[in-house]
Amino acid sequence: MSDAILVLNAGSSSIKFSLFLERGESLELFLGGQLEGIYTSPKFKAKDATGTVIGDKQWASEEALGHDGALSYLADFLRGHLGPHRLAAVGHRVVHGGLDYAAPVRLTHGIVADLEKLIPLAPLHQPHNLTPIRLMLADRPELPQVACFDTAFHRGQPAVAQAFALPSAITERGVRRYGFHGLSYEYIASVLAKYDPSAAQGRTVVLHLGNGASMCAIQNGNSVASTMGFTAVDGLPMGTRCGNLDPGVVLYLMDELKMDVRAIEKLLYQQSGLLGVSGVSSDMRTLLDSTDPKAEFAIDLFVYRIGRELGSLAAALGGLNALVFTAGIGEHAAPIRERVCQVAAWLGVELDPVANAAGGPRISRSGSRIPVWVIPTNEELMIALHTRHILNTVNAAAPDHDC
């Protein structure tokens, strides 16, 4: 029998899950999957560690599960598949930890109340991250739950990297650059030495390119600067998010187009980015296959912005020793990697086309001054590792009643 750690990543209409088993000092993926469309047309799919489908169910469109129903179904499914293993704890991805939570923490009602105060900083993510936590605190108060924050990895950045040039009265309310995708960057930093020991101890820019996209400058395993700022809409253009935007544009939208806050929020988060520019799709695969000139322009803009940000992050590092591509686009879109490497040639990047087409892990030529890697991210494992650490710390601190 092994202890099991469940990892949950809850969104507005979906719950992604992974279950890990303790195998000595390591954690091994046992199964994973997701429930999606939980308020419209729920679908459930689960696979074991080999990729074999072990659960597949679809509900009628009128059978909305909601988060509570989805969690109940997932709990029943896991009970049927855990066998002799014991569920020891649950780890949650929580987007925002604010100023006070710079490390994973065991959840209590009081901490959840603190995290609810951060909803205005991440209105499209934070409420949904917290929903299953509240439900499980009520239903399974004895089951340890741990929050792992996407902002935590960046909290050690220099003060100047976190500051906006705003009056201190506003800054002190928490208006500053936080950065996101921290769990992904932390994972890459934790495994980089296996690929490139000198890069792990030096200056690296990691490109987390997916439907949500950002970049992070890492020096000796620590975050130095990142493209995302106060919210996860900043930085690079993304699937549906605009990325970096002159704040004067928002004033224009309010004054000239008479858009209210909610309309602007929808525009910036859901109607912009690759989708807004192309008018075709938010999916990079669709854009790469399209012959529409607007689709090509959306890709051009995406690559151009990456090139601009790469120069900025290299400057923040004071040099560059390696580039790492990760996440959906970064791991799977060879044409995007090729184009990014072309615009990074001035830094000393020389792409190996054959290695890039094969997906790496190293995709730069042997003589390239800057090595370039493709490293799959694993945020779920990072959460599971943090959860186990918190659990072990709590258990070690508990009094030994047998003494």
C-alpha cells in the first residue's frame, strides 16, 4: 500500500486532476484526466500512467454537475481505482498568493478567507481555484489540503523588477508585478541541471508558450524577471489575451467607445490575442495550418513580441547562457521554435533544423553559443512534491504519543 497525493487544477468550467503514488523518495503518476463543461455538457475522461483510457463518461447537456457534482463524481471514481492505496493529501494550483504567500501552505478556513481577498487580482482564475478547496474543507476537514501558488516562484525577484512607477499609496495596496506560471518555471529550474548543468547555474530564459504564454529570466534557479505583471493578461499575446497594452488604450475604450469595465475585461481576456488578431482561432495549430493572411500576421506578432521580450529579459540577466521552450506550443510547435530562434540569432542562437523537427531535447547546433532546449513542463508533479513536503513537515512536527 502506498500513500497517494491528488492534484487538482480547477477552472471556471473544468477540473483537471492527477493522482501520484509515493514510491520511496519519488512520486509516480498513477492516473489523471479532467472533467470539462461541468456547467453545460459535462465530459469526463481519465487515463492511467501508460495513457490507457480507464474512465470515459458524458452527461446530457441539461445535466450540469457544477464543481460540487464534479468533485463528487471524481471522489467516487478515485475510490474505485485507489485499491489498497490511501489518499493522504490534496494539492491545489492557486493562481495568486499575493504578498503574504510566497510558498506552499496547508489550507485552513482562515487562509482561504485571505486568498478570497485576492480575487480582484485574478478574477478569472482565483474564485474557481478556491471553490473545490472550500467544498473539501467542509466535506473532508480531516484531509490535508495544500495550496501551491503560481506567483510564489517570482516573489524573490529584485524590488525594482516588481515595482510599477506609481504612488506608494497604490503600490502598498499590492499593485505590483507578480508574474505567473511560476509552478512551470520552478519545475524547469528544478530539472534543468539534468540537461545543461552550466545553464542551471547561469542565466536562462524559459519560454512557457501555450494558450497562456509568458517568459521568465532565471539565474541560478531563481526568478529575476518575467513578462507577466499585475495580472496574467500582461506580456506576450496569448490565445485570447492581448498581452502588453498601453494603459492609454483602456482610457480610449472607456472615453471614446463607452465600454464599461466588464466589456473591457471580456475584450482583453477573451476576445484579443491570437483570436482577436487573426479572426480565425486562438489555437496555434489552426493558425499554422491556415492560409489566411490574418492568421499569418497573428503568428508574426506572437513571434515578434517574443523576440522583443527576449531582448529585455537578457538585459535583465546581464547575459544569456541558454533558452528553454516548454508548454503546449513550446513543446510541440516546431515552426514557432524555428522562428523564435531565427529572431534570437543575434544572441548567438544557431538552430539545428533536424533536432528541432524531432522535438529535441537539444535543438541548437553543437557550436551554438547559446544552447536551446525543449523540456516538457510538469506543474502537477511540482504541486505533488510541494504537497508531500508540507505533509511530511506537519507529520514530523506532530507529537509522538507513543513515547
